[in-house]
Amino acid sequence: MSATTAAPLRVVFAGTPEFARLALERLHVRGHTIRLVLTQPDRPAGRGMQLQASAVKHYALEHNLPLAQPRSLRLDGKFPEDAQAARAALEAAQADVMVVAAYGLILPQWVLDSAAARWGCLNIHGSLLPRWRGAAPIHRAIEAGDAETGVTIMQMDAGLDTGDMLLVRALPITDNDTSASLHDKVAALGAELICQALDGLQQDALRACRQPTAGVTYAHKLSKEEALLDWRQDAVSLCRRVRAFDPFPAAVARLHGEAIKVWRAQVAPPPDAADAEVAANSVPGTIVAVAAGGITVATGAGYLQLLELQRAGGRRLGVAEFLRGYSLQSGMQFEVGATDAVKTPV
């Protein structure tokens, strides 16, 4: 691919969260003409449940970009007037290409067929397809213990992340990555890669490649029901889950009916001689050692050391500070937790 940046394109952009905003910003700064921005309607958020605009909407308003927030794009759905208005706006945009990133609405066939007749709809997907199709690829990659993830620029079709691949770039997952930190890396890579993809299309330097039929997995959307740690799992899996669920929905350890969020943890060696008796007779979920450096808990295999915790209404605290306001002792037992509602394929 030539290093020379190709001419500006007329772009329709569809996206909602910060992941998408970064891509919109990069396309805009690169000089592409943003003919229309589609984003989700404002949603209630925060303690006061006030309506909040999406990150993409904020950027569009700040830069006077044409904006639409349809509740649905289905012409035969619950909000056909929204879909008709969006259709009129898309047709008026006369775009060369539509770029989609974490939009949150399903694109019906009429959008795929007519939104951008020249190069269709390109999706910025945060995984190495066909692994982790679906809603939460970053979280599920960490949870499953994948060594790497990445970004796929995909030509969208009617399936769920099943379209042909145009560009793929890998990114390592470190032992310290949380979904928050990995999200930022993937978002930056996605913003870079979509600009390269548009350049490549204009230079006729990209060739679509069908996704392999082997290795397909689905990244199911995260739910609060998954947050409760199941101490019957092994320590390595639990540690990955803590990282995967930061910042949402946050892993939870329940003690005496109280839900305590676990923000940081590590696999721990067996307790020393002073706590060996408690450890020897412990069941999963039993606290076997309490110290300012960490709270060690028995699991289905091995020990997990809790390093950063948060009580309801409080703030995230390191263990030493947490223990000044909450008394824990060896022998106490966290609730075991329910079996996962969603089984993560590996």
C-alpha cells in the first residue's frame, strides 16, 4: 500500500461510545468529509439518571457535523418514522462509504444496499475475526486468556460479524490488561486501521478475504448477573475475570450478604505456615490470610489474592486502606457464587 494519503472521501459514520468517537475524530482530522453521523439516542445515566449524549454525539456537535439519532433503522419496526427519516438522510448524504464502529443498532439490508453505493459499509471490529464475533470481544478475549486480540476492518453483510475481511492487525494482551486498558489500545488501532483501509480502497490496494470457517466464537454481551465470582473456578480464571470485568460490570465477592467489588487481584502462592491450617481445611471462597498487602482466598484450584476493593457507596481502595474500615479474618467465607450464565468458549 502506498504511504501517500488518498483523496478525501464522503463518509457516513455510525457509532456511539468512546471506541467509535476516536475513529470519527481520526477520519475527520484526516480530511474526509463527514456527510452524516448516526448515533444512539441519548440515554439516562448516572445516579440522577439524567439523559446523557453519546461520545460520538458530543464530537459531532462540537464540530458541526450533520447528526441523526434514530431509535431504529427498521422500516417495518416500532419506529418507522425514525427509519424513514434516516433513509432520507442517508440518500441525501451521497456517501462513498459508510463506516460503522460500535453503533449498537442492527443495520437492515436496505442500509447495506444503499447507504454507500461505491464501497458499502465497513465495520471496525475489535477482535481477530472469526474469533469473538458479537458484542463484547475485548472483554471475552481477556476472560478466555487469549494471548492476543486486534482489529479487523470488515465489509459488512447481513450476518453477525460474518463479512469479508479487508485489513487485520494483531495486538498482544498483557497480563496486566483490563478491559479498560485494552479498549483504549484497540480503539486507537481501529482508528488508525480504518484510515488505512479507506486509503487502500482508493488505491485499489485491498483485497477482501473470506473469514475462515474454523475458530468461530461469540462474544456474548456482558451482564451484571455474571459479576458474582464463582470461587469454585480456579485462581487463574478468576483473576482473568476480574480484569475482564473492569470497568463493567465489575467482579463481585459477596460476604454476609454484602456485595464487595473486586477491582484488582492476582494469583497467589500457598499461604505460609501461620495460615497453613486454615488453608488445608478451606473450601472455595474461604479467606485463608489477611494482610495489608492482600487478602488471600481459596479457590477451586489455587489461591487468589485480592488487592483493590470497593464497598457499596464507597470508592476503590487498596487492601491496606480497605481493612481500616472493614474487618476481615481468616476463616471467613465468601459466598461461592452461581455457575456462569454464559459459558465462554476457548
